[in-house]
Amino acid sequence: MSLIYEYAERKEKKALKEFILSFLNSGTPLSEISQKTGKSIKELEEILDS
């Protein structure tokens, strides 16, 4: 089960990164994305850096 969990987690992070980037590309500030996703700005930055 561990490998399946790790795979799903990587896929989720990749999808979230694409989601965040699409907002940033449309001019949405990181603070607004944070409010919409419920993640802190630090968490969003970590996702973008991954």
C-alpha cells in the first residue's frame, strides 16, 4: 500500500502545482490562492519549489 500512497501523493502535488501556476499566470496573487486553497503561503511556496 505504501507505494500506491506515495504515487497518489506525488500525483496530487503535481496537480496542485499546476493549479497554483494557472492562478499565478492569470495574475492572481499568492495570498488570494492561499485563501482559496486553505493552504498557507509557505505551503504553496514549498509546492511550487518541488
